[in-house]
Amino acid sequence: MHAATQTLPLMAAGSLDRIDYASEAHALGTKELLHVLSGSVSMTVGDEGVELRAGDALWFSGHLPHTLANRKGRSARFSLSVYEPGVGA
């Protein structure tokens, strides 16, 4: 079992330092928890999309492809926790 949490910036739309995040599918059974600390984040998991604002959280299956983007005019920060069974055991 492997669990990790990190807090990351997601720069504003149009920023030269902009970072979008795309992840390939993880192992079956992987769960992720994204919590938006400030700003807003556009999240897509599989074919489903949602806009999350500061204070919002999303628990999702990490075995599906997923992406994060910041389409707003100011930076965002989020915390991402990942539980991936069978890794690090």
C-alpha cells in the first residue's frame, strides 16, 4: 500500500508558468482525494468534468485517466492525496 499527499500550485490561465496536470490511469483500486485550497480547478475524470472552487473536494477512482487545469485568471492551490494499493508494500 502506498499513500501520499502533496500541495501544488496551478498557475492562472495565460501565465507563462502555467502548469496543467494530466495523469494516466493508476492501478485498479487506486483512490485519490483532491481538495482545492484557493482559486478554482477544472477536473476531468474519465469522461466527466467538474469545476471545483476553494473549499471543494473530490474523491475519485485513480484508475481512470484524469486531468486538472486552471482556466481562471488567478492561481490556484490544491492538495492531492493518493492511495495506491500494492505500491510500496
